[in-house]
Amino acid sequence: MTDFSIELQTARKAAAAGAEIAIKRFGEASNARVKGEEKGLITDADLEAEKTILAILTRESNYGILSEESGTSGKNSGPMWVVDPIDGTSNFVRGLPFFAVSVALVDGNNFLVGVMIDVIQQKEFYAIKGGGAFLNDEKISIPKFDKEFTPSLFLNHGYSTTDRNLFKKLSTRLASDYDTLKLGTTALELCYISEGVVDGFICSGDELWDFAAGVVVSTEAGYIFSDWQGNPWKNPGKKLLFARSEIHEKLVELIKDLG
């Protein structure tokens, strides 16, 4: 196994710098504006956090970078940093404390390093592929699955009409047997998944920067990551399923015809 410990330290440093900016500017709504045709929001805080994160990654490594606000830069082959400076900008703007900073190192379909920071709760999640997952420097051990409890799932969607309609179908199909939740920020939802307080996550329409770090952390914590047919995810697929092993197969049976 390749040692990515240096890259992990770089990612942690970059994510922490982004989180510092996010917490200082939390709730600043006056400069929010719509970006692109899909009506997402962007703020000066997103751009400032991204600039700071990218400066650290560029200074301390020679990998290419894919970031939500500025696109791709540097090398276009081999491992690449994948950055979401503030995932959950709509919550951030409205003063809702549900957003996260996400930095990952990805090589094709291989997710190598992941760091996510739950900014408001000051929780740092990180992992190297094959090295276990950690929360604030303590190894994550997800709690035993309790069959007496109704499993809980995060459901999320992209901005397109197709993705929103799939969300409606998922909600209807799963509501009888699962408690369904939505925070509107994939990175933060995957923080909770990795911590073991929620049992699964299903989404259609996410971009790589939304979930890349979460793949590393959640799978190292013990979750299964697949497409909706239960197959290993392949880039650029946008139908995602994260679940505990106890419910993954059942979820696949319930949703595989939708994807």
C-alpha cells in the first residue's frame, strides 16, 4: 500500500484553513448570488476559502486540482485533489449550522485520502485508504447495528429536474421502512454516516467534490459504497449508495430499478 501520510497532513492543513474562514464568515448573506443554470449559491466566503485551500495544496504538492468553484488546474493525469470549500452554501447563507469543508485525493476510481470538517461542531474526519477512519484523532468504531431500531437514511439530490424527481420516488419507496432525513449537504451527511449515527445515504446528482472525501472516510469506517445496482461506483456516476452492510443488499433491491 502506498503511503499517503504526507498527503493526508497536507489535506488536513488545507481543510483546517478553509474551515477557519468559513466559521469567521458564517451567516454572511449579503454577498450571496446564484451561479450557473442550476441555481446553486456562491458567496465570497466560498471563494476565499477555496483560494486559501488551493494555495496550500499547490504549495505542498504537485498534483492536479479539481475544485467546485474554479474547476480544474495543474496536471490532468494521476492523483488529483478534489475540493469543496464549503459544501452546504445554502445553509451557510441562511445561518443554518449544517455545512462542511471537504478535501480529497482521488486517482480515477480510487479514493485515496479524505478529510471533512464539520465546521460548527469542530469535528474533523479523516482517513487514508486502508488505514482506518478517524474523528478528532480517535479511530472511528461505528456502533453495533440494532435491529430493533428503524434504520435511518439521508436522501439527497442534485439540482436538475430529473434528480429532484428521483428524490421524490426514493422518498415514497423508502418511507415505510426507513426514517429519511435531508440536511442539504452531502459532505456533512457523510460525516454523520462515518460517525455511525445514521445508517445510510442515497443520492442522485452529486458532483465528485461533494462526496470524494466522504467515500474514503465512510468506507474506512465500515460502510459499503456502490451505485444503485450494488456495483462498485465508477466515475462519472452520479447515483450513490452508502450503507451499513446489514442493510445494503436490501436497499439495492428497493432502488435498483430507479437507476
